[in-house]
Amino acid sequence: LDSILADADSYLDARVWVLDKDRHVINVSGTGWSGFGRGRMQAGMNGMHGMMRNSNQQSVLHGGMHTGMGMECVLNPGLLQSSLSDIDEVLVSALKQGSSDYKTYTNKYYGEKMLAVAVPVLDEEHQVVGTVLFQEPVRTMERYLHQIYVYLGIAGLAAFLVALLLVLWLTRYLVKPLTEMETAATAI
């Protein structure tokens, strides 16, 4: 599961939590070094989404310390669980109703505004056995939208300049002969 979550975290650039049907956090992306996704080293260098601590602090998820590359990841399950209360209606949709849902909220664990999307996990009999919770920082989406706006502005300016040049060309090569004909007719 660590490997799958690490890959999902790096490819989606979102924090991925796995919860059981009783809303207990089973695993969180970024807590292990098993994955081979494109953001693996970058995630390690960026502080594992704010979860890196020095080796003198205590680990708490599943009673063990997740280590990798000489650094330990420390999770605070109390804070993890308490941050779930802010998205209770999203979890109810996923765990009780079996439907995906989303909400924008300030996550207590990461300390930033996040978009949370809960997707139910079904077993072979189509019973809900848990949920996968994707959490994307709103700031990354805003940054992406800002880039789109800049590109659209540049494309709009380029389109305006092309249209202006086209109008000038049409004026010069289509209207000029008509003006010359009018001048010649007036002279006659």
C-alpha cells in the first residue's frame, strides 16, 4: 500500500489517505519510500508534505517509524483523525451512501486550504469497505489557473495583433485599388 500511495501522491500531486469503513486512517501517502513515481525524490526534498521530523521525535502510525534515506516520517494520528471531522459530510457520502463527494476546507493536519475528494472503496459484493481520500492544496490549483490565464492572455494578444495586421493588409491591398479607381473615374 505504501508503494501504491507513493506513486499516487507523486502522479496526482495530491495527498492520498486510505480510511476503513469506521473512518480510521489506514495509511497516508508520503509516509514511505517504496514508490517509484515521478515525484519521489521531489517529495522527499520538499519535506514530505510537512510530515518530516527529526529522528528524536516519536512515530505514531501503526506503532512504528517509517524511515527512508536517513529521515523519519512522523505522523500524528490524533490530528489526522480530528481533521476528518471538518469533512464529515464528504465521508458520509462515500462510506454510507457509496458515492463520491468533495469539499474545500482548511485541513488542520496540513495547515492549508485543501480540496478533498472522497471515493468509496467497494469489495467483490459491492459493499463499501472504506474510502480513498484525495486532498489537493487549493494554492496549487490557483497557481495552475493563473498559468492558464496568462497563456490565454498571451494568446488573446497574439490573436488581436494578427487580426490587426490582417485588417491593415486588407486595407492596403483591397481598398487601395478601389480608391485609385475612384480617383481615375473622378479625373475622367
